[in-house]
Amino acid sequence: MRILGFDTSAKAASVALSENGKLVSEFYLDSGFTHIETVLPMAKAVLDAARITPSDIDLFAVNCGPGSFTGLRIGIAAVKALGMSLEKPCAAVSTLEALAYNMQSFSGIICAAMDARCNQVYTAFFESDGTSVKRLCEDRAVSTDVLFEDIKKYVSETGKKVMLVGDGANLCFKKFGDEFVKKAPSQLVLGHASGTCIAAEKIFESGKTVSAGELVPNYLRLAQAEREKLQKEGKL
């Protein structure tokens, strides 16, 4: 089975192609260009490198959130267009789960964290045995103070430091110090679409794929403008 995965959820963007669980090709870009400029050329480059066409893809996958509101919409729109035009199934992948697969070879607790601004993070915990990753909690948006207490709990239970991955890793590492956490290597700290492909294959195996029309972003919280409006109205 061939999977084409997209990650446009944060500052870096990437597209990857996997076949039967093996990474075939991947294009990763953190150059400052907007995702709308880069994502389709990256997809074409990935497919051209493998000498296949979009019609050869069995499953299209995309990180649907949490993440940048604009970034998520760009990736989802690209996959919707491909899935609808080719009538292929799609996989809506958690950005945090895709991030956890960056550290699949690590044995221990993985904390995927994305900067949600205002001293908050989008986060979820996972456990890896060095070959497979298991989710420990649902995706959520919490303050860094709440996250720190959760991390200390896992450290107390396991006796090992928690591995941070994601664009919130630097923020958390600076605030928490190195007593309870360590940070993923710089080349693995940000999202890679290869992780999207791994997560998508598990979605396919569990029979939870969706049609292109069913793909929607999972923001986890309201946009800042919406929050400010509700605060002014006394509804938040």
C-alpha cells in the first residue's frame, strides 16, 4: 500500500511517500516560504523521485491538528483536492501522534508539545518501547504549568526523564530545565510527514479512514479573535 502524507501544521512543512511501511521518499522544508507556495511542488518532487503518479497512491494522509490554523487548512485543502479527484480514501492524522513517531526508537515516555501561544501548549503523551508507539492520553490544550505537573508524575512513575518533541519542545525545555525532561535532537524535533505516513497506516489497519469530504481540522481551541470576542461578551 502506498501512502502520501502531508504535514503543514507548523513552521516546517513536509511531504512523504511510504510503501508497505517503508519510507520511499520525503521532502522537508523549513525555509521561511509559505506552505501554500511549497506543499504541492514538494508533493510532485516526492512522487517524481519515486517515478509514480498521484493515481498510484492508495491512501492520502494529512495532519489535521492541532497546529497553525492557516497551515492546517493548506494541507487539508491539498489532500481534499487529491482525494476527491482520484476518489481515494484519506487519513486524518493527529499532528501530535505524527510527532511522537519522530522518536519511535526512543524507549520511554514521549511528550509531543506544540506552542499554542499565551503560555499554553497542545500536547499528548505517548510511550515507546523502541519499536512501537502507544498513546497514553488524548490531544489537549493546557498551560505549561499543568504540563509540567503531568511530566513530573510520569518521571516519578518511571524514574526516567520525559522526551520532548515538537515546536513547543524548546519553550518547555527552557521553562522546565533538564531535571525532568530532555529534548529531541534538532533534526527530529519538528514534524516530518514520514510520521504522518506511519500514523496513517495504523488508521487504515483499524478501518478508520475517511472520504476526502470528511476531512476537517481539529484546532483543539478557538482562534484568538474568537476567544477575544467571547471574552468581551462575557461568555469565556
